[in-house]
Amino acid sequence: MIPLKRRKASLSVSQQDDTCKFPHVSIFILERKMGTSRRAFLTRLGRSKGFLIKETYSSSITHVVSENNSGDEVQAWLDNQTGRDSSSSVHLLDIRWFTESMEAGHPVTVQDRHILKVNPKPNGDPTAMLMKSYACQRRTPLKHYNSFLTEALEILSQNAEYNDNEGRSVAFRRAASVLKALPRRVRSMQDLRCLPCLGDHSQRVIKEILEDGSSREVESTRQSEQYQAMKALTGIFGVGVRTADRWFREGLRSPDDLIRTGQQLNREQQAGVQYYDDLQKPVTKAEADVISDIVEKAVHAVLPGAEIQLMGGFRRGKEVGHDVDFLITHPEEGKEEGLMPKITNWLKEQGLLLYQKTTRNSYLEKMDGPARASSNMDRFERCFSIFKLQKSAVSCKAVRVDLVVSPYSQFAFATLGWTGSKNLYLRAKTEEEIFAYLGLEFIPPSERNA
């Protein structure tokens, strides 16, 4: 899951109203293609000059300001937010209107050069494909129509991650997510009009594949020594991009190279190399079910009444995955504290753990002293482990298993986050309540993006 960037604290609504000189003009600055930092700068600039700048889009907005977007793109974004055509009720303006207004110190008159032109929509166009902006609003089948495009974009996303370019990686991944949700195969660029999250780079790649059958950039990336080595090295349990990149620059290309050169590894990486072949094999739903039975037995043995939920891709309906995730809680708040060591001890006694590393709930760590730095995952107590799964009387298989313990008050958010969406924080007991709070249609996990 990719975390939302933190925004700096901004003026409250009441503070804006007190300093606003032009209450009849309510401005929303569209972040699309602009970026968080520039939008934040323009927002502060406008407010410092007495303009009313809103953080979120609503029916009270009179002027939408955009940079490097066409009128059709802005209108499509608005339609996804409102569910209707709002072009007649709001000005869609190029950034030039905003900068001229800043220079003038007041809202300048909207002129033709400021207006983003929106092409009229053909009535009843049977080929138009509309798409919600956010992944949690979209249904995505496990088997979709556009794998020939999404696989290419995901290679570029992965390569961008290997090169420490998070923004580009996220952009390719979002584009692939949209294509997965389409109701039919993309056959021309015209099929992609008005769809969100398709940046210029993604569109160039898609266009080349549609016209030539493949993308030179994608094929070059796929066959590059760096991409293949980084994929092999980051595939080792306990090895991140930075470590893999350092090893690559030192001339290492595979787990065998680590063994051959006597590379110094931590305990997690040693387990990753030792069980590398097994951990590269897909985990089947049948294997996940066997592990579920083991985890339930362990949890109930040390805390009767606890609740266990299979998470991740298997909860979304996938038949195979690369690991198995479980979320554990207890309806009586507080009983879950200290549960993880009891679970792991039980599993060790049964000879079921090949490796395990447990981290405490970081909120509890703060009570005892300095806590670990917050991560982009969550603050829950969790155990990253390798299970010994008995396949037959004479053979077994190493399987990656993550165990997460959540307080009952946070169980709904943990469930949403570990199913494959972002973590949210508000008072709710179920995923349905979270979606209702956000004004979104609730989509069952099995129908979300897998």
C-alpha cells in the first residue's frame, strides 16, 4: 500500500472567513499534474492575499484552477467527484487566471484565454468508459481484459521503485489499476479518453503497445541486468531496495552471489537466503487454509474468544499469493496486549516456526520510553515469520506468514488496511461504516483490486 503524503496544517474555515476579502469567489486548486508541494504553495499565496481557497471540492466552489490539464481532463475529474456534469456551475480555469489575480491583488475578470475548453460529450456514446478516481470505489476482477498493458506498466513501476523514484512508481501503478477495472479490452487510445490517473508517460507506453505490440522501453527494462538483479535481490526476505542497490553496485546479482562471496547478513536475511527457493514459490489458497487452521489453534490456545481474520490477497479472492497475512483481535479491549509472544511461543513449541521477528505496538513503546520511528504501514504489534508447512511425511515447505494484533477499536481500520487499502483513523466498527463515513459505496473485498 502507498501512504498519502502529510499536508502542512492550514487555516481553519473560520480563520479563512475572517481574512477573506472576496467571499463571492471560492477557489479550488486541482492537484492533478501539479503536485502536493506546488498546490500547497499556491494555496498559501492565495490565502495571504485574502482569497478563499478550499482544500476539498464541493458545490460551493465557483472557480477550479488547474495547471497542465485540458478542459476535458478537469471536467472528467469533476464528474468523478460529483457524479454529474458540473461544467455549467463552475469556472474551469487555467493557472494563468490565478497568477494574474495574484498580481492584481483581486480576482480578475475571467476572459476567454483563461477558460479551459470542454468538448461536448456525444449523447449516448456506447464506447465511453467512465471510471471512479479512487481505487476503493472501483470493482476489479481477478482476471481482467488488459493484462497485456498492465503487466508492462507494472514492470516500469517496479523499476522506478528500484531507482528510488516513488512518484513515478506510484503513477505507473495507479494507471495499471485503472486499466484492470475496465469492462473491456482497450483497442485504441480513444478508449482511454476521460479516464483518471493516466499520465503522459503511461499513455505513451500504452500507445506504443497498441500500435506496435510492445514497448521498447518496457522490453529494454525487462532485459536489463539491473532490473533482473534487483528483482532477484529484493526477492530475498529481509532485503529492501537500498540494500539490494548497494549489493548490485558491489557486483552482486543473486542469492548465490551472497553465499559465494560470504556477504555478512543479518538474521532475517540469512533466513531469506536459506529458504529463498521455497519463498519464491506461490502460496495456494489450500495452503493458506491449512495455515489458517494452525494460527486459529495457536491463538485460541493462548487467548480464548480472540478473533482471527485471513487478510491480504486471499481475502480479496485470490487463489495464489506470495505470503499469508492474519489479523488478530479480542472483543474486550486490552486483552490483546502481550498476545503476540504467547502465540509465537506456542508455535515454537510445536516446531512450526523457521524464523520470526516480533515488533511491539509502537503506541505502547512510547509509554516505556522512545518508540521506533513510525512507518508507512501501521503501529500495530506484528510478527514477520517463516512457517514450516508440512507437505508430506518426508517434505515440508517454507511459507511467509505475517501476524498482526490490533486493538478492537482499530480492528475495522486494520481490516481495511491489511485487505489492501489505505489505513484510516476515525470511530467505526466495520469497513462498511468507514465507507459510509467517506460517502463511498461499499465494495466487498472479493470484488476489489487483487
